[in-house]
Amino acid sequence: MTAPHFLLDTDLTASQQAAVLDTADQLKARRAADRAGGGRPLEGRSVALVFEKPSTRTRMSFEVGVVELGGHPVVLDARATHLDRGETLEDTARVMSRYVDAIVMRTFAQERLEQLAGASSVPVVNALSDLAHPCQALADLQTIREHRGTLAGQTLAYFGDGNNVAHSLLLAGALAGLQVQVASPPGYEPLERVVRQAIDIGADTGSRILVTNDVREAAAGADVVYTDVWASMGQEGETSSRALVFQPYQLDEKVLAAARGDAIVMHCLPAHRDSEISAAVFDGPRSVVFDQAENRLHAQKALLTFLLDGPAEPAAAGPGPDRANP
Ligand code: CP
Ligand code: NVA
């Protein structure tokens, strides 16, 4: 059997995504009881966590999550492995597959994850690439549903760089039936092929997608306003040139006022106050950014149990890992 992977948001179907989110809610609700004993579906199993870029949340939430599921996390800085000395991704995947039950990797090009997954006999999870951040989007959907009560029909407005986080919000949001409205400066829009993929998914789920250069157009009717850093990891040399281009896209009080009166404020973190988001909005009463950060833990625990064992609760005709890559 080919192992199910999670390299891109669309590696889950809409119903599989919903099942993972339901499991995440259950895991969150019973976390205290699970920590007191029981709830150890990864007992005796190990998960490699490989990082080619820095991380605070992803590293901690996966490491703690694997331990809470009863498993053993093996955290690796890629620079301290033979990957940094020319051992191929394929050989690395073959070796790791002999030791661990899943590989979680943060890297640069999406192709690196595809190479790793192509030679791995265990599930591979994208812990952020230049293209996408699908684990973040799962936690974001869990957070939106917690605060808004539902996903389908909610309007999420994203302001800023058409980057990995924007791509995953488009794809995962389309799967969940959200209306996703992205405002980016000219030249920094999300990739055309990702936008087209989101629009195609939306034809089935009822999601609608808007990509614009106009902040007010994106903000109109938004239940959720969202932003991310202007210079992502690997783009540090562009920080000052990007700051000029992106300034009009700052998520500030004016943008928030153009959204719905009860809109929630989201940011995947790390945040730069008074850069991509004003300090008043980031620290204000509508901000749910730390709930988002917490939900990384629950959503990723749900994802790992799904990829390794199928749905946590037995379901008569529910999704299973065999069908994670149709
Ligand atoms: N949001 C997120 O992925 O944070 P880290 O880079 O700290 O993992
Ligand atoms: N777009 C950001 C997300 C960080 C979690 C980056 O790639 O650096």
C-alpha cells in the first residue's frame, strides 16, 4: 500500500478534512483526560520531525503532540544530518522509513517534499514549504469554526503576500466552503495555478474565491481578517524593499472597520507589530491568534492519527488513509 501523505491541503478530500477537524475538536476537549492516561494511539511508534528552516510553533506542537499521543518524536535540524552533506532526499526517506512511522518536514521547494514522499514508505507531512503551509490551515479552520460556529459560507479576507500561508488558506478554505478574498500588491498575488485550483474546488463545495489588489474590496463582508509576514523565511534580504510595497496592505483599524462588526483577527505568527498588522489590532479584543497557535497542537494530532490509523472514531463509511490520495 502506498502511504498517505499530506504535502498539500488538497491531499485531504473535503470530507476527510471535516473528519480531521472533528477529531481535532475531540482531542482538544479531552486533552486533560488523555494526559492523565489513555488516548495513546501512537504508543510504540516514532515520528521524525525534520527542519530545514527555523520554527517555534510547528516544532513544539508536533513534538508535544507526538508525546501526548504516546509516540516518540525524533527532532532533527537538517543541517546536522547528512542531507546537508549531499545525501539524497530519496536515500534519506528510505533510511528513515526503516526507523519511524511518519516523517514531518519543513523545507524550501515543494519538490523536496515530493522527492521525499516518493521514496518514503511512511506518511510524509508538509510542515511548511515555500508553496504551502497545510498544517497551519487545518488549525486555522478549527479556530474559525470554534469562534464562528461554522465554516461553510464564512468569508475570510487575507491581506498581504500571496505566499505559502495564502495558498493553503485558498485551498483548505475552498475545501471547507469558505469565501476566500485575498488582497495583495501587484506582483505579489498568490500563484495563478493555486488560485485556479481553489476556484475549481469551490465549484463543488460552494466556496468563492476573489483575488484583488484592493484592500477594501477584500475586507467587505469579512467574518475573518488574516495576515502574515511580508518577508517569509528565505526572503530576509527583501525585508526593507517589501516593507514599502506592502505598507498599504497593513491590517490596521481602518481595514478591520471595513470588515463585519464581529470579525475575528487571525495571524499564523510570528507577527511583527506595526508592520503587517497594527499593534492595536493584533493585541485587540477581536484577536484569536493564540487560539490559532494552540490549535496547531490539536489539528496536527488529529492529522497524524488520521494518516497513521484512519479516523479516531470508527465510522461506517468514513474516510480512511487508503483514500487520502485519490
Ligand atoms: N506559524 C508557524 O508555522 O510558526 P513557526 O514558524 O514558529 O513554526
Ligand atoms: N509565510 C511565513 C510563514 C511563517 C509561519 C514564512 O514562510 O516564513
